[in-house]
Amino acid sequence: MMIRLPLGHGIRAEGICLSLNCDDDMIWQAAIEQNMASGAGKLKKSIDRTLAALVAHQLSKERAASLLESGQKKAAPDQTKLAEQIQQKLLPASENLKELPTPPS
């Protein structure tokens, strides 16, 4: 069976998992990692520029706070509670994860 990859200008393919188990799909994982790295880099650069403008008295605290809040809201996942539970893995092993909810389909 031949699988056609949706490639080309303007074709969005970052959400496609080509196997039944995304743990085994290295292409999908690489695409997700690349998108996260790119987005995180842009967010960090924008935060640093905002804070630099604030320190240089070129931006008010109110406007800086507004810009940072806007970026934070845009970077927040749709399933915030699930993301928070997954991130608990980063805590020491003594912290137990609660049972994860089933994501909406």
C-alpha cells in the first residue's frame, strides 16, 4: 500500500500521524519537535525584545504586561489541564501522576 504524503506549498501536514502509534512515527515526532522549537524560539525572542524595550524606557509596564499576556494566551494549549498533568512527569519520581483523562475526539 502506498501512502501519499500531503506535501507542497500551503499544505499543512504537521498533525498527520502516518502510523497507528505516534510513538513509532519518527517523521511526525520530528515535525512536532521542529514546530515547538521554532515557536519557542520566536516566543523567547519576542519576550526578550519586550523586556529590553521596557528596561530602556521605550515601553510602558502596562503595554509590556499586555504583550506578555497576549503571548502567553496564544501559547497555551487547548487542553490546558491535560498538558499540566503531562508536565507533572518533570517532577521528581516521588510525585505520582493522576490518571489522565481521555482526550476529546
